[in-house]
Amino acid sequence: MREYDQIIAEKGLPHVGQTVRSKKYGTRWRVMEKREVWNNIDPDPKSGEPRMIPAIYLSYWKIEEGSPPGVGKMMGFLYTLYDNTFLLNWDIVE
């Protein structure tokens, strides 16, 4: 879908296999999965109908010396066109 490509381009999201660094902790993480999903947002104020927007889900694996890939701490986040959380929290390293 076009919306998902727009999120990836505008937010500068990494590709699967790339390494990112946490700006807060300086730890390195590898992108293990990228998924196109729908994110629930507040219901429509007039009708009360539920609403959803397109989002990209990225899962990360913490790189630790001596650990094989995919073993250890993992976490994931949703990114939409309406937030800047990737740019605020991560730098692409490789």
C-alpha cells in the first residue's frame, strides 16, 4: 500500500537486518522484522466509531557479544505518519 511506503520514506525507517543505536542508552539493536499493521486511535468524536490508521511495526533484537542472533532481549514499536518517535530515539548505524 502507498501509505506504508510513505511512512517508511518520511520517517527514515531502517530495513530488516540494519543496526540502530538507542540515543538514550547507546545500545545497539538489529531490526529483525518489519510489518504493515493498523493502529487503533481515538474514536471519532462525533459518531463514536472506532478509527484505525496505517502503521509500521519494527521488532528489534539487542546485540550482545557472544549471543547468537535472535537470542536475548527483543522489543517492538509502531510508527505512523503522525509521530517522530523513531527519529527521537534511534540512529541508524549500518
